[in-house]
Amino acid sequence: MNRTVQNGTCGSARGLRLVCNILCIAVVLCTFNACRTSKKVEEVAMQKQQQQAERMQTLTRPAEGMTDLTAKMGVDMDYNSRPVSFKGRLRMRYNEVIQVSFTAFGLMEIASLEVRPDVVYIIDRVNKKYVKASYTSGVLAKAGISFATIQALFWNRLFVPGASTEVDVRDAFFVYQSGTQQVLRPREQGWVKHHFYTDEELMRLEQTQMNISFYEATWRYDMFDDIDGFVVPTSHDISLSGGSATLGAHITLSGVSCSDKSWKAGTDLSRYQQVDIEELLSVLGSLR
């Protein structure tokens, strides 16, 4: 009887130890698998972030092989509920110049804006006069506007305020989700705050927003079209609000070409007279 009990007790003990051993092995295996799964999930997440960053990086520069863009331009402006419309041409050569010309009756060029890496010119073609603006002084300097900034706005690209060269998206921006858009915010910002709204699926920049105190400037891009194998927004909506003034401009591009390289970058101003900033008002007045 006692031997039977002892045998039963020993058997139960051995069974219990066996169960415990099995459970321990199961726990170790589960932990190992969990670590492997967690590591794999982490690797997939990091790989996805890397791929996303590489895709985002393409928004900091034009597509490979795209150096020029020319187009006819229609502009509808509204300044404090006073509408004005005019036509012109847009010519851009990456890292060299942006030329915006304004025409009367769609025929004669009367004024132009010429943005170069070192200076901005506003040119009165009729009276052979021009205004010269520097990035290091005056309005452009106070607003923190550089050639890289203006170029990025016209070329539908991301930019970092103050940076003159291409930057690494991973190092330069915070990225967060807002509805169906991904929003990029520069890690380092001055008194002008920037936000870039992108379409994650189509990988294109849809809106650039800049805030200065209670002023807000927005540049929206739409009507993306395939031009010579490159995707180009043919509709630009620019708005400035805050204070007592409001400004809106709708730019429509037509006859867009990314292959026309026959035009000359830069205007010879040797026969033009440089004037002070007050003359700018007369240039703008001639566009009405």
C-alpha cells in the first residue's frame, strides 16, 4: 500500500517536473520567436522609413535630366478685391535663372522679373530701367528669402530656409500625417515658419505654407501634367493674407516645354538705367 502511494507520488512528481520543463521550453521558444518577430517588424518598419525618405528626397530637386522649363503664362490677380489679369512667359533654367515676362495685349513685353542666384531684377522694358534687389539686404533679407527659396517655389520643390544646397530629408525635416497628406516641417526654422504638404502615394508636393507672425503665405500646386516625360504642375495658386491687405494670384501655364533650351538665360542690362525702389511702383502701375 505504502509502496503504491510512493510510486504514485513519484510518478506525479516526475509528471509535474516534465510539465514544468515543457512549459519552460515553450516560454523560451515563445520569447525567442517574439524577439525574432519583433526584430523583423522593426526591420520592416526601418526599411519602409528608408524607402519613404528616399522617395521624399526626390522632392528636393527636379527629376533627373530636367534642367529647363518654358511656358506661356496667364495670371489673374486680386489685390484687396481689385482684380487684374495679364499674360506673359515663364522661362526657368535650374540653378541659373528664373525669368517671368509680362506682355501687353499678349504681344509686346513691357516688364519682367529676373531671379538670379546672386540678385533679383525687376525690369521696365518700355522705359529701359531696372530695380536691383539683394538677398542680403532689404525686404528679401528680412523675409529670409534666397534664390534657393524662390527657385523651389517655382519648381515645386521642398526647401530648407537658409540652405543653398540640397539637404537630406531625414536630417532636415520632421514628418507627420495630416489626413491623406504627409506634412514636412523643417527641424530648424527662423521667424518664418514653413510647412510642406505632400501626396504620399503620388509623391508630389501639393502645397507650401509660410507663416510670419500673423501673416500667412500659401503656394498651392494643381493640374499636374506629363510634359516631355516629366510631371509638372500647370496651375499655381498663391495667396497672402494677414493685416489689412490680401493678395491672391492664380497662374495657369500652357504650352509647357521641358526640352526647349534655345533661349538665353539672363538679360544684358548695359543699356538700361538702374533706379531706386520707388521706380518699382511705376513698373507695377504699368501692368494694370
